[in-house]
Amino acid sequence: MSATNFSASWIIQKRIVHALLMREVLTRFGRHNIGFLWLFVEPMIFTLGVTALWALSGASHGSSLPIVAFALTGYSSVLLWRSMPARCIGAVTPNLALMYHRNVKIQDIYFARLLLEIIGVTISFIVLSIIFIYIGWITPPEDYLKIFFTC
């Protein structure tokens, strides 16, 4: 495959995934009320609830890591890995009509749903981290580059 074919295919693939993402957002969250905000507000509510319960109960996890940091990092990860398969289980049936388009494949539908879940939980994690750092419940990381390169 030549470079021009690859770049043309890559552009088409990006457009397909973008269109599927937009379709998923509209069908899942609608156009009314807070709609799209539920993408990251829902994980924030769950994470805040678990963090509050653990902090108020004085729970310990056997480490010197603060319970708020433990709950934030741990529950955000659990929430991501729990919701990703759940969103993919019924992904094909409602999108079956899209299979008639020659460029849309089943893996594109899965990828769009997974990407949407990753975006939502990541935004939730970042916003909650900033809030918790600002109010002093957790300390900011000492080396941000180490975080990005260990992921």
C-alpha cells in the first residue's frame, strides 16, 4: 500500500469514527437538558460518592496513600473497565443499518463506543483531580512527565 493510499484511508477512517462518535452522543444523551455533560458527570457522581463514603467512614487500605487519592485513581479505573464492555455488548444491533455503508465496519462501532467511554471517564478523572488538588485533599504529582510516560 502506498503512502497516498494509506493517508486517504486514514482520513476516511477518522471521518467514520467521528461520525459514529457524534451519532452515539446524540442517541445516548439527546439534545436536551444537560445531554452531553452526562458523559463525564455520571462517572464524577459515582467517583464522588465512593470517595465520600470511604473518606467519611475512615476506611483504610493498608497504605500511606490518602484514601481520597486511592478512591479517585482506583474507582476511576474500575469504572472505565466496567463500563467499556457493558457499552459494547449491545453495540451491533442498534447500528445494524450502518453495516450497509461499505466503509463502516463492526470494529468502527466498537472503537467509537470505547473511545467515548475513555473520553468521559478521563475528563471526569482530570476534573476531580484538579478539584481535589485545589481544595487540598490530594497533593499534585511531583513529576507530570513520569505520569505520561508510564501510561
